[in-house]
Amino acid sequence: MSVGIALLAALLAVPREVPPDVLPLPRIDRQEQRRISALERVRAVEALQNPLPFDVRAVGEAFRRFGRAENDGRSAAAVTLQQELARLAAKARKAQGDAMLLRLRALQTHLFLGSLASWEAGGPVTSDLAELGGSLVRDATRLGWVDRDGRFIMSRIEREVLFRIRWARLADVLDDHPFAPSLTDWRTYYRFLLEHAPRPGDTSAARQQALATLEVVGALEKRDPEYPALLARGVLLYEHGAYAAADRALGAHLLRFPEGPWRLRAQNYLTAARAKSRQGTQLILE
């Protein structure tokens, strides 16, 4: 029995030629996710129960004006309005502190979610949805984030995170505490993008799809030092036919992480990438 177990262990430890079939995704602390969501709901209630100061409301109106311009396709106006939004946000922070702006963001998140739910139920694109979501409905449809029933494939928490990141970016506070997304927020955001990234195909856009997904991996790597970005690059490069580049990325991952939960899978993927690379198959990304 012991000899058989040892033999099986040895066989399992030998790398096999296995094409990459799993893209690593960021780990998410679901408890922390729920804590952040609950805190945002408390802030939204506080904003509903207690009128916000005038200069904070001005930020909210500026956000809406930008969204309307973006929804209408008025790009030049949107640039100017975003700059005005950032200026008003800085002014409100100085006069009122961060707490009031956090309440405004939470309230606008709440209103956005409600308007999106109404649209999913068959309603029109309301003023709230156009002003708070901007071009989101149009962009989400183009990206395949809307199913056949006209519903967003995002969970409620993913929608909240998407809106908070959009709000912070437009108000120019994306890297400013306490508006900067938490690590859990970033992981939630980028996990969704990776799970729903365009897959390789025979279209002329295959190269652009691959490069866009690789950019997501690079952005996530900057926010999450625990994410195995080299392994992810190897998987994506292999999927899109860049076998020599996949070989290098997977080899670099194993040099950096010779042990760990991804070791054997990475070794198998590397073996497959090297086999393909030796065959001289045409590469689309090199």
C-alpha cells in the first residue's frame, strides 16, 4: 500500500502537458464585502434623513450633469463637466470634511441601483439612470454584461463597487482616503472584469481582446500584490496563441513561486506552452 501511494504521489508530481484551463481570480473576503456594503447603506439612510449641505449637493448635481453629457455622447462637454465636478468635490471636502461627501456617494449609489433595477424590469432609461450611470447601459450591452432578459449579469455588490469606483474616479479622489476603494473593492471589480473578459476567437478583434484583458491583469497586479499575475498572463497568452510569451510568463511565475497552490498547475501549463512553442505555431501577440 505505501509503495502504491508513493508511486501515485510521484506520478502526480511529474508535470504533464495540460493546456491552460483555469484563469486565476483574486480572492475576495466575502465578510468584508458585506461589511462595506452595510456601511454604505447606513450612509445612504443618513443622507436621506438629514439634508446635505449646499456645497455637497452641488457636487451631486455636477456628477449628474457629467452623466447626462456622457449619456448623450457630448464628449467635449463631458470633459469640462468632469473638471468642474472635481473642483467642486475638492471645495466641498475643504468646507465640510469627508463624511458628507461619503453620504452623498452612498445616496447616489442607492439611487443608481434603484434606477438600474427599474430599467431591468422593462422601464425606460430614466433621468436618474442617464445622469448617474452615464453611458453604462450602452457600454454594458456592448461588452456583453446584459443577458437575454435585459438584466445586468453583475451582482448587487458588484454594481455598488462599480459605481463607487466610477464616482471616485470622476470626482478625482480615487487614490484619496477614505474615498479610495478598499483592496476588497478592487478585487471585486477586477474579478468581474476577468470573469467576463472576451474569450479568444476567430475575429479581427482577437488581438485587441487579448491586450485589453492583459491590461486588466496589469492593473490588478498594481492593486493586489498577492495576485499571481505572471500565471494569469501565461494563461491568457496561451489562449490567444502567443505560446513563446506564455512560456516566459509561466517560467517567471515558477521562478518567483516555486511552491504554493498553483505550482503543479503552472508546471503543467508551462509544459504545454513549451510544446506548442517548439511546433512553431504562429503567434498573434508577438
